[in-house]
Amino acid sequence: MPTREEFSLKDIYKEYFKIGTAVERKTEKFANNEIGNPDKEKLITEQFSSMTFANELKPMYNMGFASERAKEDYLPLEINKIGREMLDWAKANNMPVRGHVLVWHSQCPDEAFCKGYKPIRIPTDPEKLKENPILKRFEKLDPVCFVDRDTMLARLKTYIYEVMDYMYKEGFGRTIYAWDVVNEAIEPMDKRETGLRNSYWLQVIGEDFIYYAFKYANEALDEVIPKYASLYNVDPSDEGGLKELRPLLFYNDYGEFAPDRKKAIIDMFTAEANGHGSIMSEKLITGIGMQSHISDNIDLEQYKEALYEYGSFGLPVHITELDVKCTCMNKNREYYQAVFYKKYFELLIKAKEDGIKLESVTLWGLTDDNSWIRGADPLPFNAELQSKKAFDAMVYAVKGGELGEPEKIELNLEDRFFDFEDAANGEKPDLEKLGFKPLGFCRMELSDKEAHSGKNSVFSPFRAGDWCGVMFDISDFIGQTIEVSAWVKSPAKEVFIKTDNGEKTLASINCPGGNWTEIKSVVSIPSNLHSIVLYFGTIEESRETMSPLYIDEVSIKLRGIVESFEEETNIASIRGAGHLPFLSVTDKESVDGRSHSLSVVRQEKDATVKFNISPYIGKKVSVSLYIKTLDKVAKIGLEGSPSKEVAAVSVKDGWNLIEGVIDIPADLTTAEVYVETDGNAPMYIDDIFVKMI
């Protein structure tokens, strides 16, 4: 396997794009950070060709609203000490820096939007605050304290100018190669026609705050670069030299490959307002940032489509905040993540070869233990600074090489039921040992204040949004159909059960009067996944609210393999000895006359079909399916050497049910049910049902 001692990511990707990492300064409070730790600094300089400061250049830590130089229409820069130390380190180590970030709704001081820089907040209802004190942190500004549009534009202009002036005056003109000028201005859930986030920037300035941020950044660079050019041995009249000192100016966002967000981002690029052009038409934006906080089970085709669409503008595209969350919970966790990393970087290399101006890929973090999504292990290096399989995958994407096969996992297909009650000896249940974990920014605990029955339940007092919740791994049931039920209690608008593959909602209910209510669903889990979780969460009346959620009596019951050929993938594969069939899903035939079935077209009798039922190795199962064909006899059996027939029927006109019982040997590596007939006529197969007995 490749190792960090043998390969350097910055070197093997040099002909394609920069490989960067996001880091922070080590402090007494944050001793696990990178800069200031010699071993981590060595890993940075050894493996990476650029860096992003994860926090130190954000507005929260640099807007000088409390400075003596601050005026109502002048918001100065007050560079924070740690930010300066990191700039010095980057310059000393010849490490290009991505400036992150000038304008952002988050980690921006509320004071920046207020008259006299003095916030007035809308108080939380005292009763709600008593029940959930954390809501105090989410109190919103009262618009009565907002400055007017012109004042806010003046503050925006002066802050951006001071940032640019400081960087060039202090000798960092060649250190910062790009700026994220505006970050995360899109939020479709805010239900604005433009898709823009209802941030304070928008509320105070209006929808063209993005335009002015880019305009002021360009104007500041136009002024300060010639002003300090001589510090960099550049003649102020040398246009080529001045251009070489100019950083790229980016719009940066997350979820950027989802169709609704992508459309809103692209519409924003070309939006015109208040008598001025757009950031594209006036050539104010010079780069597009795809954050790429992703999981190892996302649809890469959808991601590719977005990458190429952004690339079609002809501007540089940077992957700015890449991390790949592990979704697998078993010992193949790193393997499946690595498989995704390899496919992902192969996609990026192909995009570069296809002419997309992909110039930089930055990983959001250095090691798993200090990632912002701790527990998801999203990076190529672990806590011991050793390379993982994801590192191997990045090397193989360029150099060639295979990751091998996953380890065999013993599946547990037994039904599950959790009532969260104390053990007989009074010991409290450990939720994580039971398999329940928080997903995203979610608090989860055992509660004895509420229960549908008995004494205890799972309690979630806080979730940062409807993408966060209480999750439970159901990967053992991949390829199966299961019944899921639970009792839930919440004053929220709705309580839901979702899955994490495409965020499919299985069931959604309200709890009348905030009382205990049963939520249930039947779900067929696609067979092409390597992992899947259920998660419980809420949809709120407003995004400023987060209701408590109780969960009790969670039940998961196995129905079996139910294959009706309604999904993009299915359990069918070709079977033949020299002659092979043609398989396709069709809507021309089905048992119910309204859906789909599998069409099997063949020229020879031995060109047939088989279905994977490997989860049931070592089990006794009943198998049934429907078949329609012009042949006279249809049979099913267990594939093998030799194959074993288990049932046969004389075929009549229309659909015919065939069923049998199979005792699957425990020593098999794969188990497959075959279907064959006494001739070579086409056949249709539908509604396969396999169940343990």
C-alpha cells in the first residue's frame, strides 16, 4: 500500500491542480490544532501545496467594530493575533493561502449591522427558554436596530478595502492566491424567489449585497496593488506584474451540486438589480468555489453534472472544502470511503482533461480527529498522522492500482426492538452501544422524564436543522424490505423518519397536542448500497425554532427481499453458458398491470437469469415469484455446482406463481436463485419475495 513517506499528494497532483488543507493555529484552548504542532506542520508542508485558515480570517475575528477607528460609516479591520501568526507561518513556508472569508452570514458579528454597533435582540419566550436554555444563543436581531442600506454599504466597502490594504502593505500580496468574497448566500429553504438566504446582509442591504461585495473587492485591489507593487519588485505601470499579484475572487457555497441550490447559484451569478449589471456580466467574479462537504454514498453523476456546468462559465473552479463522511458502520468503513475517494478524484482528473479549469482541491481539515465533523472520519489522514485507505485511493487515481475487496461481514437479519428500559440490575442502557447516534449537530440523551411505556426514552433537546437527528444503522438490511415503527412525541410541525441515501422521507406525522404518536413505514432498501441509516428528526414552523423530540419503542422487522423492479437497481443478473440473455426493466408488463417487471430476452434455452439472495447464506428461506412466458415449464433453483432445482410449474396463459423452499448451505460465498424454462421464449418476471423461515 502507498504511504505518506513514499508519496506526496502535492507532487503526484502537481500537473492537475493544487492540493490544499484547512488548518488552525494551536492554542491553549485548542491544543489539537495544526500550526504550532511540529509534526502536523511537517505533514502539511510534505503533502500539501496550499492552505486555508479554517477560522482565523473570518469576519467574526477581524471586524473592528469596537476599534477607536470605527465610525458609523467606517468598519475597519482589526487583524486578530492568531490570524497574523498564521499568515507569517504561511509566508515563511512559501505556502499559498486561500483567504476565507470576506462576507458570510455566519461567524459575522451582529454588531456590524447595528446602529452604533449596538445590537437589540428579539427575546425568546421565557417558558421556551426555561425548557431549552440553548435557544438564547439563537435570538435574532430586532430590525429596529439595523443601519440603513447606504451606511451598511459604506461599512462593507471600508472593511473590504482595509483587508486588502493590510494584506499588501504587510507583505502577503503573493501569499494569498484567492479570496472567498461571498460565502453561502444561497438557501432555498428560506423560500425566497431568488433562492437567496434571508441573512442580515440581505435584510439590511438588499439582494445586490453580493454584487457590491465583489465590486468593492475589485476596486480595492485596483487601488492597493499599484500602491504597494514596489514592495514586490513590480513596477506599478507593469500590467502583467500587477495581474500576477492579483488574487482570484470567488463565490463559494455548499450543497452546490443539488439541483435547486445549483440553479439558485447560477441565477445569482447573472442577477441584475438597481441599475447595475451582474457579477458575471461585469466580470467581477473570477472563480467559482464548490465546497464539497459530501458523503461516500452521494450520486457522483449529479456532482459531475454540476462541476461541468460551473466549468462552462470558463472561470477557474476550485474544490474548496472537501471532506467525505464515512457512512459505513462496520469494519469496511475505510474501504468504502476509499472506493469513493478513488472514483471522485478520477472524476476530477477527467474533468481537468476535458477542459474544466479545475485549479485547486482543498481538503477541509488535516486529520480525522480534528475535523469539524468528528466521528465521520472524512479525511485521508488519521489522528496518528498516518495515511488511510483514502490516501491510497488518491494515489491510485493518478498512478493506477486497486483497493481490493471488502471484508466479508456477518449480517444480523434478526428483528430489532428497543424500549430503552433499565436492565434487571438497574443499569442504564447505553444508546450508542444499542446503535443510536446523533447525526450532524444534534444532542441525544436517555431521558426518564417522558416515555410511551415504561420509564425511559431517547431525548433530543437540540438539532441544528432538519438534516440533523437521531440515527440508527440499518446496513444489515441492505437489499431487504423492512417494517419500521416507533412512538414519538414533539410539539414540532412534523416528526419524520428518513434514510440517508438521498434523504428519502419514509414517514412524516404531526403529534396532536404534542402527545405520543406512532410513526411507521415499510421500506425496501436498494441492494447497491454499502451502508444506510434511519434518522428521526423534525420539521419546524420556523427555522428559528427547534422543538424537543422524544423517541420510544423503536421496532424494525424483516419482511424479506421484495423485488418488484421499481428502482434503478435490482438483484437480477445474467446466467448462461456461452449464450447470454438481454435483461431490461419494462413497463409493458407487470403483475398488477400498472408498474414494472423484468424482461428476459434470449436466443437459446440456456440463456437465463439469476437473483442474488446472499444475505440469507446459511438460512432456510421461502422463495416465490411470478413468471409470464410462452414456454410450457418454468423452474427455480439454487445456483451452484451442481445447481439444485427446488420448484417447477406448468405454465398457463398470463402470470404464473412459482414458489419453493431452499436450505442455503453456510459454506457458500454467494447465493443465487435461478429461473429457467423448457424453451427459449422471452419471459417476464415480477414480484420476487424471499423470506426466512
